[in-house]
Amino acid sequence: MTYPVIELRLGDARLGASSRNVRAVINPATEAELALLPIATTADALMAVDAAAERFQSWSTTPAWQRGAVLHAAARVMKREAERYAAVVVLENGKPLHEAKAEIDAAAETLEWYGEEARRIYGRSFTGRRSPSRYWTNREPVGVVGLFTPWNFPVVTLVRKVAPALAAGCTVVAKPAEETPASAMFIHDCLVEAGLPAGAFNILLGEPASISETLIRSSKVAKISFTGSTTVGRQLAGLAGVHLKRTTMELGGHGPAIICGDVAPVWAAELAAAGKYRNAGQVCNVASRYIVDRRIYREFAARFAEIAGKLKVGDGLQPDTAMGPLSNHRRLAAMERFTAEAVDLGAKVLAGGARLGGRGFFYAPTVLSDVPSGAAIMCEEPFGPIAPIVPFDTQEEALKIANQTSFGLSGYVLTHSREIARDLVSGLRVRAIGVNSFQVAFPEAPLGGVNDSGWGLEGGAEGIEPYLNTKFVHEA
């Protein structure tokens, strides 16, 4: 499939790159220009907010069954077009084609989930203090919401915000990443074909700081939801606080994986490596630090490195590609910095450790052993294909290493002992934990962070809560 023309979607208007500032959208595998991205102006942002505010009056009173039906229909459209649009995701994001298809499938399942949740927005009724008085509550949509999403999972991350917002009866102004604009347009097209009225879902593209400030300052925007770096999250949260805007912040992560000595090291390494290099390690809830019982440490590290060294790295459109490029040159530079600094401090490179090729943002799947606790790769979110592995001798030591960062998104435990699992789950200061599994993100399950990983939840029944207000009524 050819890459589409990129447009702003404001109400029923579609505005392209003509007669406005633009920037190039780049294929990370080839560094070739895919399209020109139209840069939204402040007037465009205000137009999007006005369109969403005007549509809110009718969408918020649309019966929940009807709102849910639109989401279900959009899921069917998305599944029908998955094969075709997966190639577009690969072009702008770089991940292998099979991963792009899986992402679109997950997004469709999320639309289906919130199509059902729209029908389950309950209030309650209870007896007042004096007969015949009655108390009751009702749930109402908060209003227009501003959504900000990153480039690493451009389809499913935006759907995890759009679907519950629309299910609740809110209308949306979205600002997806400049690197992956076509993915947002794909979601928009699926919803419009499914019957979503114009203005219920608007898309702005361009300068993040300008757009976010305009949306947050607007009195017509009731809430914002952001997924991205902790640094940017702090800035947006600060601005939102000034204007008393409700926020959901899904920020960075640096997931510890504690590998206990009672598991087979080869099995553990194969399970861990299978998840680590998905999307070239650019996954906020991925295991990104491996803390391994010293008794199985060397064997685990050796098998992990063996797997990493055999992975086929290349263009995501090639059928045998196991790992694609990093999304942009900034991530490539970060990987080089992390590796060089760790080696200078005494870490050993067991696999990879260098850029691949002269064109495209490719970095070899990398395994580092004996990494000092003070190395940046142990403290900062790597967001790339580097796996640092360190040993531990006691559970207390493992938890100390795991909890040494300020992040608190996800963590992982491999053990056959229920008692050990319970102790480690209790001791990990994170909000989502996989036990003998490296998967924690599902449409039906909540996911969110604590500390520098943000606040609020997305997914599951909890995911619709941030888009609702509870109204209390006392009938005397």
C-alpha cells in the first residue's frame, strides 16, 4: 500500500499541507521521505476544540447502546482493513509486519471492549436519611478531552484513549506523534465509516508544545490524557494544574524482571528474549532490567545473548525480519550512549552493541552483563534493544535493585514458588506485574503507573472512569 496524504481532521474539514508550514514524515528503515505533515496553527487548534465542543451536545446524549454500536462497527472496519494498514504502520513506525498486524488486532479488541463498557455506565440509588427521601447518583461525560499519544504503538495507544472517551460520551481532540500521523488517520477513518459524527474525533498535527498549551488553556477542554516521557508529562501536568484540568498520565517505565534460581535458565532466557526485542525494545511496559539469581546467571545470560545474536534485523516489510529499526535518530544516539557508558564502567557486551548499516535507524539487539548499578542503563529508561543483566544473591537484594529507580509502571517475576512470587509481587513498587509472563497489557485489564510513571489507569472497566463525572441527587 502507498503511504497516504496526511491531513488535519477538524470537524468535517480535512486540511492538507498546501499553503502552510510542513515537516517530513520519515521511514525509519530507509530514512526516505514518506509525506509532508501539515503543521497545525493555533487557529486550527481552536477550530478543533470548537468542533468537539459543538458535537458534544449531541454525542453526550446519544444512547449508550448507540455509542457502543459505533465502536463495535469501527472494530469490524479495522479488522477488515488490518492487512492493508499494517503496511502503513510499518512504513512510518518501522516494526515488523506481524507486529503491526498484532497491534491493529489489539486496537480492534479495545474498540470492542469499550463498545460493551458504554452500556455499563451505572449510577446507583439508595435510601435517604428520612422517608420518603431518596439519594441517587448518575454518571455523565466530562466533556471535550485532549489526547496526546506517542509513536511507538501509534494505533493501539490512541485507541486506548479514544475508545473509552467516546464510549463515555465525550468528544475528542487528539494530537498524535508527528512521526506516525497516518495511524491516527486510519483510526479516524474507521470510526467515521462506522457512523461517528463529524467533530466527535478531531486530529491535530504539528508542534507539540503549541498545541498542548492551546488545548490545556481552553475553557472548553475538560480533561487531558497523555502517554509519553516523564519529562514532557511533568510539563503538561504543571500546566494542567494551573488550569485545574483533570489528567491521566501514562509515563516512562524501566521494568525490572526478577529471575529466580528455581527456574530453568534456558527456558527463562527464551521467554525473556521473546518479549524484549518487540518493537525494537521501544515499549514502555517491557522488561528492561534483568535481575538474575547468581546460581543461573551465566547460563541465562549466555542463552539470552545467543538468541539476540541470531535475530534478523531489517526492514519491517520483509517477511523474515524479527526486529525493525528504532523510530528516529534520537533513539539511535541514546543506544550508543547507554552502551558506551556501561562498557566504560565495566559492563561486558555479550551480543550486539553497535549500529547496523549506514542507512536507517538500526541498532543490534544488545545484551550487557555485569552492569554496575550506577550505569545510566540501570537508572534511565532505555527505550531500545538493550538488555542489561545483573546477578543477585538474596530476595532482599533483588528487590533493592528492582526498586532503585523512580519508575513504577511494570515488573516481572519468574519463579515456580507461589510463596516467593507473593513476596516479590508484594515488594515490587510497580502497578502491573507479570508472574511467569511478560505480558501485562490487555484491553480488559487496567494499566498505569506510580511515581515517575504517572497516575491514572487505562484499559479494563477502570479505563472509562477518567472520562466520567458522578452527579449526586437528593430527592426529599
